[in-house]
Amino acid sequence: MKWQTSGMFRPFVDVSMVGPFLGDKKRKFTTKSKNNCWSAKFNEAFQFVLGKESPDCYELQVTVKDYCFGRADRVVGVAVVQLRDVADRKSCVCWCPLGPRIHTDETGLTVMRILSQRPADEVAKEVVRLKAETRPAEEGR
């Protein structure tokens, strides 16, 4: 991937759990950034507390970003891991191909429109923000 930056490339990863009944639980963890590292490896562990719902209801969204001091961090790429695919393991180490954004079908777009109309719901706002994050068009071709 070609990534344009005028300064130092400082990648970090946001790991977010998406699913039901997470309003009172920690849903997002962030790794430490790596200074000027084009092939960063993040050896950090995170634990999410879930309810009794089926793992089919949850997904992990992994967003790699370039840390930018004094302005918004730029999205490098996004990947989704379905929890049902890794639920049998006590831990998971995997490579995730990064895309420029999350693909959303018509049903997903309808859900996003409904959630975006709930301004008082912090979880709904967070899900809409997560699913709407994209890599800038001029970056990373």
C-alpha cells in the first residue's frame, strides 16, 4: 500500500467490540502507536466482557490509523472479525486484510439510518461512527 505522509508514520490500532447489551461495558481498546514503522507488530492483549448472548451477535472491528498530532488521526484500513469465527479459542492471533471501509448492504444502510436518528444514544452514535470510518480517497491506493 502506498501511504502519503508529510511527517512521521505512527500507526496504531483501535479494536472495538460491536454487539448487543454493551452499553455499560468497555467496548474499545487502543494500542500504543509505533514511531515511523511501516511494518508494525502490535503484541498487546485486550479482554472484552460480554453477556450471555450468542457469539453470532458480536464482531470485532479493527481500524489501523496514522496518529496525527493536532488534527484528526487518518484511517489506514479497516477489518472485521466475526466473533463466532474465533469464539472457541481462548486467544486469537490473526492477520486481517485491511480495506478502505466496511462494506454495508441495503439492510446495513437501513440500520445505520435508524441508529443515526437516535442522538441521545451514545452506543448508537459510536456504531454509526465506526461503520462510517473510511480511508481518505487520496491515500493508500
